Amino acid sequence: MTYFMNPFHEDFYGVWVIDDRAHHPTFPCPRNAGRGHNIVVAWNEPSGDIPRSFDLSGNDADGNPVKDLTLQFAIGSDFLNWNFLTIDLTDDSNVSFTAVPAAMEPWQIVAILNAHPTFPSYFEASVGHYDDEQIPRDRILIRQKRGVEQFKFFVVKGTADEALGFNARAGVAELPTYFARHTVFNRDATTGLVAFEDGCNVLIELDPAAAGGASVVDDDIIDNAVDAKGNNLGYDSSVVQEDWELVQGQSSTFEFTKISGAASATTTTTIEYPAGAKVGDLAKKIVEEFDGGGNLLRKFIMPHTLVSGDLITPP
């Protein structure tokens, strides 16, 4: 009943294993098409006259400093224990130039990252091209130093990522709330233990205002979500569907029933359809005939094509 972001290089396929195990609904959230397994890329281009630069002087849409870049990483084979590393990209205390927050050139950001006391232990930053881009662009690249089998990382949304765009092509999808079990933060808030043993540890749950949240950053991520080629997906953060709507009539496990006629009537008509089905989808029309004592005499189950008057909404 909300949106999720996939900041990693692997596609996510959420599956509901329900009554009909041969035909279960699948809910995908695509990979971050703008990165590799061991590298992330800043997709936003610097602006202004040459030398072109990024403005890291203000705050992001949630009011947090844009100058701060936060990386989240896990070491080991299970990737369950995540660490945060936040770096001020305008901190010139370890470099030989004076940083101007409103005009940070890509090479300066790279120099500050590589001069940080902790960053070089795990990562290396550089400026270059990614994925054989034909149009020359100065990309800020961050590559992990350890092998992918024992190290995993992503750039935390908001703050500097809003200006630089490491997650500009991250996968975004609207999924049922059940799949919150597959978020990176798979920990019980009280015990600190793993909350779901089957958790895939790959999703970031977004917090749009329409779902009761208060993150403008997340609203922007949803509204600006693109496919692997950079085409806008047309999501609207102000519209959040209920879980039953997301089923889209793919499962007979979840059914709505509309009954016409009082219990004492001689004939009742019932429309049954899978949760989330729409006008034009296939449904069941059930007609039952009773005698004067309320005993069922005949029952007819017929195919029916849904019309707008058939559709009902839970209280």
C-alpha cells in the first residue's frame, strides 16, 4: 500500500504464494539501472558556465543539508548489519583547495571523498565516463574496494543525492505492504533481531504524504521515477493504492461479493470478482432461487463481464 525503491543492481520480484501455487501474482521492482554491482554513478550533470559545478549550499526537499552524502554499507556474507558513513562534500580540511559550497566541481567532490579519513578504507571515487556513454559527461563514480560477495552498498536518498543523482535511475514500484519484509532495515524495532527470515534485504520503503508520510524527498522520487532508459514512469505520489487494488484481479483468493435482493426475496443475484478487478474483467454472476420457506431451489453460476455498477469498495 505504498511505494518502494530498489537502489541495488538486482531486480526484485515479490511473489504471493497463495491458494493456486501455479498461478500466483508477482510484483516486480526493477533494479537501479544507473549503477553496477560494485559501482554507483552520479547521473545529474553539473550546471553553469565552465568550469561547471554543483550547488551544495542549501537543503534538500526535506530540509536536510545537501552537502552531506550518506553511504550505507554492509560487510559479510548475509548483509544484515548495515553501517552509515556520512561525508560533508564541502569539507576542505583535508585538501589543498578552498571549497565553495555553491559551486562544487566534480573533481573537487572526488578529491574530498578520497581525502576523507574513512572513505578510502572501503571506496574509491573518480571522475569519468560510465557504460561507454557516447556523449562526453563528467560523471562522479564511487566504486567499492571489496568484492561483491562480501560487501554491499548504496547511496542514501535525499541530501547530496538529490543534487548528484546517484539514485536517479533507481527502480521504483508500488507494492503491497506485505513486501515491507524485504526492506534493507530487516530488524525488529524492539529486539533488534532479524524481523523476517525470508527477507531479501533489497528494498527501501518510501514515505509519501498520501500514505500518511511527510517526506517531500520521497514524493519527488516517486513523481520523477524513470525506467532504464530515463523515460518517466508517470507515477503520482498523491495517489497510493490499497493492497487489494494492486492485486488487479490476478487472484481468486481475495474476492469481493455484491448481493442484490433481500434475504427473503425469491431470487438473489450475486457478483463475485477478484480483488482489484476492473470494468471489463471477467467475474462470476451467481443467481439463486428460493421457495417461500427460504430453501434454495436452483443456483446458477455464469460468466459475467464487470461493469462500473458491480464494483464495491471496502468500508
